[in-house]
Amino acid sequence: MYFEDFEVGYRFETPVRALSESEIVDYARVYDPQPFHVDPEAAAQSIYGGIIASGLQTCAVAFALTLKAEVFNESSMGSSGMDRIRWLKPVRPGDLIGVTGEVTEVTRSASRPDRGRIVIDYTVTNQTGEVVLTYAITHLLRCRPGI
């Protein structure tokens, strides 16, 4: 899809994906080495009662799922940023997460008519439908060639 194909209210869903304990621990050892992410014994004694995924890992997996949905891949020119990131529930080993995106803003560039920006509010849920993460991304998209 290209910029012109989006309107406020457009929604899409991604495939779902499970996170394994080894994947969570491997990520956290490099990027977020807190005990409740990397040490099963310490995690069991934490407020979480076991290993949980890093919120940053959850964001990265959710973004990858968004790209796998192939909604705007063809027209993407990157992003100017993320807003309103909220980690609402822990993601645990074996959890299946999926993403729903909803377009909340559509603005064509006044200075560059070959592109525009859309804001998508994302909601990440687990296998029981609990919301584990929310965030918004401003995507820069190409307009359809020849328009």
C-alpha cells in the first residue's frame, strides 16, 4: 500500500509469534541484562515470578510482525519516531503475541508531494487477548508512482 491508500480508521492485524525462554534470555544478556530477564532463579524471586521479555525486545518483535504483515513495506521511507510507548503486562516465555495497527492521522507533505506521513497506533496482545504493549509510530510513506 502507498500513502494514498490509507485513511484514518484503517486497521490491520499481524501474524502471531511465540517468544521462547532462550530467545528472551539471549536478547536480554546483550541488551537488557536485568536479573528478571536473564536469571531464572532471581526472576522467580522478583515481582514477576519468573523470566519475562525485555520491553524493548517486545517492541522489536512487534515491529518485525508489522513488517511481516506487508502493509506498507513497498512504500516505507522510514519513520520520524515512536510515541506513547507503554508496557502494560509482562511477556513470558511461550506467550503468543500479535499486533493490531490503526491509522489515526494521515497528512500529505506540503513541501514534498511525493510523500506523506501516517500515524499508526499499535496494540500488542498475548494469546489470551491481554494488552501487553501500546505505542504509536509516525511512518513516512511514498505516494503511488505516477500520481
